[in-house]
Amino acid sequence: MDYGKFKYEEARKKKEARKHQSTVTYKEIKFRPKTDDHDFDFKVKHIRRFLGEGNKARLVVVFRGREIVHPETGQDVLKRVMEATNDIAVIEQNPMMEGRRMLMIIGPKGGVVARAPSAPSAASSASSAQAAPRPAQAPTAAPSPQVSVKPAAPQVQVKAPSPQVSAKAPSPQQIKPPSKV
């Protein structure tokens, strides 16, 4: 057996395996125990988009100061996130504490990953046509045979002369040393 041919075949197999391999990235979203409703909704919208793209989301609740005394508030935040995304997400790692951070990893459910956007369907274009009727166009009259159309004269643009700039360096006599005050 030829060792060079064997090495070549192994390299080709590894290259093919890498080509068909999919990479999953983690997107980290940080929450606080006192994250307000609007910020919460905004972050959940991003989480839904990440999951739709096939990525996993690492949810982090960061505690500051005396907030660490009440970790149940962080668990409530993570529970609210899961309730908001339970139709497309599954828990891959339950909430756990790492210092002052509470971590939870969620991933997309099977069959949730979005595909490339397709062309708009005929049904959606028909409904948009019914929603906004087009204005009627005025009838156009045919030009009479007596009218002749002459081509327009070509426009000529005149450029203003640019000031001449010399590339000559100033002589030592022209350069004055700075005056001391």
C-alpha cells in the first residue's frame, strides 16, 4: 500500500467532513433582576431571532450588590424568558450560579430554524391590491400629425479654471523662525 496515497485519502475525508459540519454559536443575552418590561421584551425578540437562525442562546442574569441575596428573582427572570420562547426553545442547561451570575442555555427546537426568505406569494400580492386601490389614470390623447418633435440641443458644461498650485518648496529665506515672546 502506498503511504502517500493513504495520507491523501485521509486528508480528503477530513476535508469533506469539515465541509458538511455545521457550527453552532452561542449568543449571550444579559439580564438583571430588575430588568424592565420593555427591555425584557426587546431582549426576548433578539433571543427569538437567534434561535430562528439556529444559534443557541446563553441567558445570563447578573447580580450586583445585595441582589445576590435573592437568587429567586433571577430564576423568575429566566422562567419568564422560557415562557416567552417555549414555542421555539428548549432548555439545554438548567439555571446555575457561577459567582454573581446565573446562567441558563437554551437552544432551538427541532424544525424551528428559519430558511432563506422565499419570493412573495400571489395571495399576499392579491390582498395588498385589494387593500389599496390604484388611482384611475387620465386617458392620453394621441399626438396630432402636425406636431413635430425636435431633438434637444446638447448641453455643454464649461469648467472654471482651477488655480495653479506650484509644487515648489519654499526657500530658506521665505521661512521665518518663530519669534520668542
